[in-house]
Amino acid sequence: MSDLANAAIADALDELGDLYELDGAVIHRVLAYHKAAKTIRDAPVSVAALARAGTLTTLPGIGATLAAKIHDLLERGEIPAATKLRERYPTGLLAITALPGLGPKRARRLFDELGVDSPAALRAAADAQQIRSLKGFGAKGEAAILVALAAGGAERPRRRVVLDRALGAAERIVAALREIEPQAQIELAGSVRRRADSVKDLDIVVDNATLLDALGGLESIETASKASASAARGRTHTGMTVELRAVTPDQFGNLLQHLTGSNAHNAALRERAVRTGLHLSEYGVLDDATGVTHHCASEAEVYALAGLAYIPAELRENRGELEAAAAGTLPKLIELSDLRGDLHAHTTASDGHGSIEEMALAARAQGLDYLAITDHSATHGFGDDVSPDQLRRQIELVHEADARIGGIRLLAGSEVNILPDGSPDYEDSLLAELDWVIASVHTSFGLGREEMTERMCRATSHPLIDAIGHPTGRLIERRLPYELDMDALIAACAATGTMLEINSNPDRRDLNEIHARAAAAAGAGILVNSDAHSTERLLGLRYGVWTARRAWLTAADVANTLPWTALAAQSKRARSGT
Ligand SMILES: [Zn+2]
Ligand SMILES: [Zn+2]
């Protein structure tokens, strides 16, 4: 059996799904192939190795039929069903299906009705204005096709990986290396260590060079090779590059500091040091005056030589941290253990997977003292909305669970929608029955900057809206924030006492670190909430805390580090007496 990479197996299944769709197969069959491709692309272990062991069906969504096709691919180098379909449809047609906005169904219509069978034929048809007359395309669709073709068509740019997936891969590697050499120092470096939103590749520093040879043997590594006596490079089954660097223990701090970056931080640090006659590199700190190179076992020694306090990795972006470290004014950053409560969580009443009780117990197990149950409101629009009557019932259920479950305070809340005119989608009388209301935008993202800003600022002026959830709607690497004047929203929040959320969902982290820092500076209240839709997602609070740390926030800057009674006493409801 051949040893195909996970990505290659996933590509073959995606192609087969596209071919089936071109062929008019029922949609759930098509989706099964794309879902399986995604499972395989994200699998942390070698899928070819699973096939050899006969355990492919342990992967979610891989049944006997799919397993047989993967076996065919590994044994014969092809999937017969794909080969047969490929004979029926020209390869150029598959290239067209990959164009943004097209897909197999529309590609098939271009093929059937205009004979378009390649990107070149597609361009010719668009240039001749033949596409606009097809039903469902129009002049707009034709123009979009020309734009897609001009943008280089089917080539997908290599994306950065969102932190939680990158960190998961990195932590698996570190754990496996630690098992091999329990005594070794093994540290993550690079943007993973700085807890950036997304990551290009993984950097790991070790103080034991024998680990370089071990990299290729790890379960999560697809291929690896030694680049030099002190470096190895590999690739995970999910396609991330891993750089493993070895250094002697006395220089560990120098290399770790160097590889943690950021580039901007390191450049500014080197410049600062040069002014005092010091040359910083990954190997040591050279003193011009004496000609001596200092080796540093820890990063703190590197910073101390440069006359600076230790700078936490999350701050190393050259946003004023060097100046603060020199002046001794670095903030004492918030920690996960500072959070006392979570004011945004979902249950099965809307689109969550846990019951009130399950979410409560999970929050209590994490050491939280209070949890607001904030299911989606009446117009959420995905079929998981909560009608006013259901919300009244939910309030009773939350209060009942609160009385029954000890060790955690449960608050009856809602995540209401901010309608395009800025109003919430429940009556005020119903909102007044709740302990807590967070308001978010889930519809009409394309309003335009002025209207969107007006919409959200109006929401902050509502006396019963306590906080704004995921304020920009961004999804990291997937969806841009909507157009919004964030300075105006921050000012409105500060003026009305409405709090702004740092949503901890690793795909959101919204507010981002820049806006969170500006909000704190403007005196707006800030929350770090999980927006958990399942008990496991409560663990995601650490991503929000990391964003808060990257925003220079202390525990005092984040309102839900307070006990609920203290937070409630200073909330806008308490102040306005509503
Ligand atoms: Zn939401
Ligand atoms: Zn939510």
C-alpha cells in the first residue's frame, strides 16, 4: 500500500465529490465525500497508516464504502469510480468547478448549454457575453467569472492556521518529544507562543539534539528531515511546517527569545541594544566594550542584559512594550484564573449542545462562580431561535437549576439580535425579566459603515442591553469584520456603560487585541466570554484571555474578574435603576 499524505487523499475525495456533483448525484452523497475529505485533512495521524492497520472506519464519517475507496486509492493509485467519471467530463471542467462562486452545478450548466469545458473556453464565453443570458448568471455573474479568472482562478492561497488548531498540533508534538526525553527543555516559540490569532508554521526549541532525529518518527508528523546538526524540519499530517531547533542549555534563552519574535519586536530590541554597545543574536549577546559574548540560559537574562524587565511573549509586537519594560511600567497581565464568571453561553434551547445543568457543572468544574445562559433570540434565523414564550419558560428553568445546583450562580440571559434599526428583538418588558442581556449582530452584515455604526451605537443606548457580543463579526481567516467605526462604538459604550465583549471562540477573538486595548483606554467595560455552544468550548476562555493579554489588559480591566454582585452593582441597569 502506498504512503500517500493525508492532503493527497483528501484532494482525491474532494475531486470525487465534485465529479459526483457534476454527474448529478444526490447532494448528501456529494457532501459525504467533502466531509470525509475535511476529516482526513484535519486528522492528526497518518490516514494511510490507519488504512494499513484496517482501522479507517474509526475516523468520524468514514464508513465501509469510503474506506474501500481509500483502500483502492492507496493500493491501485486511483479510485475506479473517479477514473470512470473523469472519462465522461473533461479535466478542464473540474478546474472550472474550483473557481470561487461557481461550483460543480453551475459548471455543469455552462458545459451543457455553452460547451464550456476549460478555463480558456470559459473566458472566451464570458468575453463574447454568452454567459449573461443564462438563467441565474446574468451580467453580474459574467463579470464575477472574469474577475475570478483574472485572480488566478483555481489556485488556493496557502492560508494561515487559526491558533487553536496550530496549538493543538504543536502541543501533540511537544508531548511526544517529552515522552522521548523527559528531562529535556522543550518550548514552543514563534507566533504560537505569542498567542497570535493565526499561525503560519510551528517553531520548537529543544536543548537536546537527539530529539532532531526523533521528529520524523512522531505519530503526528508526515515527513521530516534533518536540515543541519542543530535543526530539523518536518510537516504534520495537517500540512503545517514544523521547525525544530536544538541548542545547548546555556544558550537556550538566546535562541528561544530570537525565535519567539515578532520580527518587529526583535528589530526594535536589537536597535535599542546597539545604542548601549550590545549585539543581540540567536547565539548570544556580544558586548562591544569587552568583546565577550554572554550566553543566556533564560530569556529573562537576555532582557536583563538589555536593561529591560522580562516581557511576556504575548506583548512582543513592538507596541510600546520595550519602552514600558525600560521604565518598569509593564502591566500585570490578566490570567485565566482571574475570571470569576462567564456571561455568554448557549444550551440546547438554541444551537448549543449541552443542557443548562451540563453547562453549569462544566463551568463550576472550571472554577467559575457564575454563568449566564444566553441562548439566541427570536429572530436568530437559523431555525434555532427562542420565542418569547420559550424564553419565559427558559427563565424559569434557569432559576430552577440555579436553586438546585450549588457552587455556581446561574443567570437567566439572552443573546438578542441587534436588528438593522438598532433595536433588540424582544419586547422591553421581557428583557426586564432577564438578569443579563448581551446583544449581537447576526444578520444584515452588509449595511455599510455609517449605517452599521449607527445601528450598533443605538443598541448601546438601550437601557436593558448590558453588553455587545462579538462586536465586529469577523471569523479569523474566513470572514472579514463588517464595516464599522470602532472608535465610535467604543465611545458609545463608554458613555452608556454598555460593556464590550472579547469573544473567546478561537475563530472569533472579537474584540481583537487592538480594539480591546483602545476600549480599555477609553474606559469601556470589557468582558471575556466563552460563547460556548458545548461544555468543552468553555475551555476556550483561554483564547479570550490571550487576546486580553495581547491587549495589555490587567484583571482590573476585565469586568468578569469581579464577583457577580460587584459586577451587577456597577452595571448600567443598576446605575439607571431599571
Ligand atoms: Zn452570537
Ligand atoms: Zn453566542
